[in-house]
Amino acid sequence: MTSAVPNPISQSARSDAAAAPAAHPQAVGTAPHSTEHESGHADARLFGLGTFLVADAMTFAGFFAAYLTFRAVNPLPEGANFERELLLPTINTVLLLVSSVTFHRAGSALRRGQSALCRTWLLLTVALGATFLAGQMLEYFNLPFGLTDNLFASTFYALTGFHGLHVTLGVICILIVWWQSRAGGRITPTDHFGLEAAELYWHFVDGIWVVLYGILYLL
Amino acid sequence: MTLASPSDFNPPAPPGLQPQGWLRYFSFSLDHKVIGLQYLVTGFIFYFIGGALAGVIRTELASPLSDFIPRQTYNEVLTLHGTVMIFLWIVPVVNGAFGNYLIPFYVGARDMAFPRLNAVAFWLIPPAGLLLISSYFLAGGAAQSGWTAYPPLSITTPALGQVIWILSVLLLGGSSIFGGINFIATILKLRRPGLKLMQLPMYCWAMLGTSILVVLSTPVLAGTLILLSFDILAHTGFFNPALGGNVVVYQHLFWFYSHPAVYIMVLPAFGLVSEILPVHARKPLFGYTTMVYSIMGIVVLGLVVWAHHMFTSGTPPWMRLFFTIATSFIAVPTGIKFFNWLATLWGGKLALNSAMLFSCAFIVNFVFGGITGVALAQVPFDIHVHDTYFVVGHFHYIVYGGTVFVIFASIYHWFPKFTGRMLNEHLGRLHFLLTFVGFNLCFAPQHWLGLNGMPRRVAEYDPSFTTLNQVSSVGALLMGISTLPFVINVIASALSGEPAGDNPWRALTPEWLTSSPPPVENWHGEAPLVQHPYGYGEAAGILDIRAASGQQIWTGDQ
């Protein structure tokens, strides 16, 4: 059973060409398309990013599964050192969690129309993310084991390094969002997909860290 | 059948700076139909390369001694054959080619959700393929560790070829993930208003299930291969027992992707067959709802059966028990689908054209491959035939007898849509006959060889296996010859085939309710709302395609 149900997305475009849809099919052929692509896709984009983050989470899941299996099955070799300090990563965890809050604040401020306040919160988020990375580097330099010392050490560096890569990418994204939210930039209180995408990604990176902290440092 | 002649009108100009004419097939086109055909043609080029490699393997195996190519070259050839066929032919074609071409039509959209990402996903494939093939000509040669790249073999063979292999598979995996994200978003978010999920053509469900598998399992392979490359380049010991590593963890992570990869190759074929059979049997697809649930059942079960590839890898008894049971269970949803197809054919007005012949042969081949699959799920049997030609035979019945037959069926079915011209039916039947005989001649004897202990991936074998290996090689030769009528047919018909009209099969799925080939944005007017894509044989009054397409209208008898 088929019937011509009006397409709400293309309604505005069709009203222009409504006079002669049958006589000039090409007019309706192109017009609804452009509006669909210009305005109707914010949902699909965030949804697409969310799907990508599921895929990304599966990469981490693979690494976690490998690490946990190594820990369960493979004995630590004689004389091998796998001592991790706890203070620095704990501080780092707090920093990342706070940065999620500051990013959320930035989004709320923008939605209220307070662009300047939003940009301050964004810079604070960048500062927290950068401090986290600095802390991670500091930890790397002070650890008693290197990348190839033993199986656990290798997995430790692979996991924290892969996550650090994500944080670095996140900081760069937030800086781009900060730049685009300047007066006259692409991100405005009404059109802010970039900010939402960066925020979703940042929360994801924080969430992964919490799991990573639990598995790599506490276990 | 009567078809209203297309009214004369000028197709809409493509948006922006997109090139037109044949040049767009070499461009970064954003049109899902162009990208679909780019995938299809690229896939076929790699199919011929992979087929030539298979020819080298079968020539070597025509005699028990390693006398055709050096043993090392044989290892490179079998690695390249597997990798090219899986990652550059089957996955891109059943997902990328037909998915991109058909899914936007089926959901009533003018393009995929993310056209640019779509083009990026395609353009990752040619460089990845060239990279892989070129590694053969570099110092040390191509990877030699099979498409599984098991360590420690993959760590001890020449590093350059293996690293290029990893890089190539990472690029192809990335392409596959981008495609999967695009399909999920398109099917779930871009449906035409009024079109419900349970009204979608079955191929949409197959692609939704496949894309879920792609998104969940491919990243695990990517992560694993990155760790493997660390083992090769940085001398870490993740999977290197000499450095305290664990090879079984690699196998688990690898098969967590690579078993679902079988469903990534086969589920879309299930979907395509579900589109082809109702059209040529003039009957509704039997058991739509059970079809949907069995696809989703295969997706869920497909994620928890991977260790049945590892029954000889020291897996503990509880793991063997679990994975045997889970694997056997997959036969249930798969069986439901097969009975649905048989019921679709039952009592139909069958048109035994090339598309239908390939589809029916798919059912025969896949049932045989499925039966050997259930046999392989049983631990005692699996241990007996592990790493023998029985597994090779089983796998090719699934992937060639299953998926490749469906790819050919789909080309005979959708070629009129792609080009507006029909393929030659006589050449099509010749192609079918040669392929069907050649395929069974090539792979059926391998079951016997495997049962009697002929190992896979070895260039030499016991002389008592000679006769059946020669039969198998003759079959492979027939398969090679069978591509000739196909290629001639496709090229000649594309240039000067009989004009097909817009809907030569009198089909009801949405891609046929527009011109052939379709205009840039799929429909000249509003996208049709097709709520009964399989409404064959229903009373004429129920179908009002005139209101649906508003342009070319099928007013035929049913």
C-alpha cells in the first residue's frame, strides 16, 4: 500500500515549487535535498559520532581484555618490575573528571547565549586536559619499567598511550571549538554541533579513563 | 507488462563541482550510486587478481611436489589470495557496492547519511589494495603468514611484507568501519517519514545487522594488529612467547573479529537473495518477521562463537563446551532463513533466468557449507580435521558457493538498474553452468582430502592425494574460464545491450520505481513510500505505484 505522505523535512522547500511539481519534476528533485542536507542532519551526525565511539570503545575493550588475560594467565617474570605509583594517576583522574564538568558548563553557557563565559569554560577544560597530559608524561619518566621490559609493561604503555592519544586529539578539538565560538565564528548559541560533538567525545575519553584507572592502577 | 514511456525531461544538474559522465567514476564523487559502482568495479579488479593467485595455488597443487613456484612464494601467494579475496573483494562488494547503491533507495533517501565519509571510505580501498599487492615486489616479499597472521609465524617471517600487510588491513578495516557507521545512521535516521522499520526491504535488515557486527568487531582486529606491529617493529612481547607473550590471546582477539567477518560477508548476501527471490518467483517474501529476528539472532550469536576456531589451541573444556553449543545454535536462525526462501519459491511463478539460477545454486551450496559448518563445531570432529583441506572446502562453500554466487545473481538482477540495459541471458546461463560445475568440482573433493589428512597451506602433499587434487585444479580452471562469458557479457551489454526500460523485472522494491539508471538524487519527484516491498500477487487495487513514484509507472498485470 503506498500513498503520498507529505515529507515534513522538505516542506519548506516544496512550498517554493509547489505550484508545478508535476510539470517540472527536476525542481522538486533537487530542492528538498539541499534543505535536508543543510538543516536536518544534526541528529544523524551526533548519532554517527556515537556509533564511532562505540567502535572506539571496542578497541579499548580489546586492549583491556588482552591485559586482563595476560594478568590472569601469564606470570610476572622473575625479577621483573611492574610497580605503578598511585598518587599521580589519582590526581589525573580527578582532573579529567573536573574537566568533564567544565566542558558541560561551557555547553550550558553557550545554550544560554553567554558565549564569552562558554569560551572561558572551554579554556579551563583545555588547561585541565593539558595538565593531565603533562602529568601522564611526568609519570612515564618516573616509572621503573620501560616499553619492552615485560608483557605487563608493554600493555600498560600501549593502553595509557592510546588513551593519551585520545586526550591529545580531544584537547585539539576543544581548541578548534574555542576558536570557532569566537564572535562571528561558526559555532553560535543556536548552531553548535561542533561543541556538542567535542563534548560527547570528551565525556567518552573521560569515561574510558575511569575504567582504565580501575583496571591498570587499582587491580 | 506495460511500461509507461519515460516522459522527456532533463535530469537535474549534479550539485556543486561534481564531475559528470564517466569521469565521475574516477572522482571523489558523493553520489551513493557512483560510489556503489566504484566499489563494485574495484572489487571485481581485485577478484581477478585474487583469482589469478588462486590459479597459481591450484597449478602448484596439481602435482604433489613443489615444482611450480618456490615454497616461500607459495606462502606469499596463499596469504595474498586470502587477504585480497576477503578484504578487497567480498567485504567491499556485498557491503560497499550493493549497500551504497541500494540502501538509500530502500529507506527513501536521496543519499547516504554521510556522503563525504562514504567517499572517504571508498577511496581508502584502492591505495590499501595497491599497497598490499606491491609488497610482493619488495625485498623479502609479501606477508607469508596466511590471512590469519598468527604469531609467532608473523613475527619471524620477513618484517616489511608483514607490516605492509598490517597497514593495508588497518586501512581496509577503517574503510569498513566508516561504511558501517554510515549504513547504521542511514537505515535508522534517514528513513522517509512514514516508513517503518518493519516495512524495510530485507537487505536493509541484513545491512543493519552486518554493520553492527562491523562496528563492534572490526576495531578489536585493528587494536590487535597494532599490538602485533609493536611486536614486529618495537620488539615488545605481547604475542611473542620468547619474550613472555601469549599467542592464544592473539588468536582470541583475531577471531573475535574474524568469525563475525564471515557473517559480515554472508549476511548481506542473505539480504540480496531475499530481494531477488520474491521478484523472480512473483511471490511475497515468506516469513518477513522471522527473517528479521533470525538476522538479529545471527548477529548476537555470531559475536560469541569465535573460539570454535581455536579448539586445538589448548582451550579449556568449559570453553569448548560453550563454543560448540553456541556455534551449533547458529544453525537455527540460519535454517529459518533457508526454509523461508524455500517457502518463497514454493508455488511461485519461477522465472529461471541467470539471477534466479545463481540464487538457487546459492541455496544448494550454502546448505552444504552449513552442514559441514555444524560438523566442524563439534570438538572431536574439529580436532580431526583442523587445519586440513576439509576446512578449506567448508569455507569456500560458504564464501564462494554462498556469497560470490549471490554477487553474480545480484549483478544479473541489478545490471538493468545500473546501466539501463539487459545482460545477455544465453551468456549468463553459460556463465552459471561453468561456475556451478567448476566450483563444485574444485571444492567438493577438498572435503575428502581433508578428512584423509591433507594439511592446508602446504605446497606439497602425499602422492596418494594426487588424483583428487588434479580434479580440484580442473575445477579451478573451469571457474577461471567461467569469468570470460561474464566479462564479455558485462562489457558488451553495457555498450550495446537490449534496452531494459525502467523496471524490466516488474519489481516493487523502491529502486525500481525510478528511471534506469536513476537520476543523481534518485527520484525525479518525491521519494515513493513503499510499505509493501514484497506485495506480489496481491489484489491490484492495493498497489498504487502511480501515487508512489509519480513518474515512471508500472501498470502491469500481476
